[in-house]
Amino acid sequence: MYLCSVPVKHFELNVSDGDHLTVGDVIRCLAVTDYPPVSYYWQQHLNESWQQLKQQDDDNVDDNSGTTLTLSKASVYTLRCVANVTIGNTKFTDVSHRITLYVVKSGLCF
């Protein structure tokens, strides 16, 4: 099988770098690809490395709706979304750009 393009074209995030959010807000990531299904997970930058966050869904494979993450505590988050696409016996992995989010409890601000 010959592929003329990379499986993940780009990522769409419903948040932007530097956004201020509230605990309980949900962020979403969707990879634009010609080769579904895509499996997703979120990573957080902690202690100089990227660590996978616990998934909220039992089924992490979703063809068109992406993945969501509920921000559960007030903190500064540095996150990225990871998408995996398997074509035949080959697994392709791509990551979104990193975003830093400022999350506060309702009624508070930075």
C-alpha cells in the first residue's frame, strides 16, 4: 500500500494557547484525517516529560468526534492531544501543538 499523504492532516482544538477556563470546562481535540478510525489521548507536560492522562471513555476509538477532557481542578495545564491511526500493519502517531491553559474555580480569577 502506498500513501501519498500523512494520515493526520491537522488538529482542531476548541481552546487556544493562553485561554482562561473554569473547573468543569470541557476541551476537545479532533484530528482531521482521511483514514479513520482514530484513537486519541491527552498528554500533560509534568516534570519535564509528557505523561498520558487517564481516559474518560471506555471506548477511545472514535471516527469523527475526537476526544474530550474535563478540567477537574484549578491549575495551569500544559497539554497536547495525541492521535493514532492504524493503516494495515502500520501505526501512525501525531501530536497537536502544545497549549497552556489557566483553569480556576468558578468565581475566581488569576
